[in-house]
Amino acid sequence: MNEGIPETEIDYLIAELNDPHIWKVVRFAAGATFFFYTDKQVDDAKTAGYVQQLADKYFNVLKQHDTFGYFDRQAFSVSVDSKENFETKYEGNWYYYFK
């Protein structure tokens, strides 16, 4: 289901959020990670409760593709990370990141 969301809908979600601190949204298995540019932006998002808002927005998109009612909002969350961390710790390599 998560993989069934067209990339255009993810792009629309990012545009709708209108947050220049978001680098990209990466989907893997049943989850999604919102990547900010810096570690500080990640910390700020966590502190401000912004991660919950991102989860709500993403869940609304996901639910449109949840034919069998698999996902439950109470149990659903998103992750946050940074491009800074991705490039520093994982050498900018998605294989290393998801390994």
C-alpha cells in the first residue's frame, strides 16, 4: 500500500507542507521517513510537535490507498532524519541506510 502511493502524491504533499526544511520523503516497507536538511531541523521538528503533524498529513494520503483498512492512525507514525546524517553516517548511500 505504501509503495502504491504515486510519487506525484508525495510531491504534492511536500508542496502542500510548504516547508523549505524538508529535503524529501522516503518510503520503505510500511513506513515513511521525512528527511530534513540538517540535524538541528530534525531536533526542532521533534521539539515543536511537528512530527505528529507530518504523520497526520502522510496518514491522510496513505489512507486513500488502504483498500483493506490495514493502517490504524493510532498505531501509525513516521520517522524523521536529516540529509546531513544520511551523507555523514551512510555516505549518501541508500543501501547502507536501509541495511
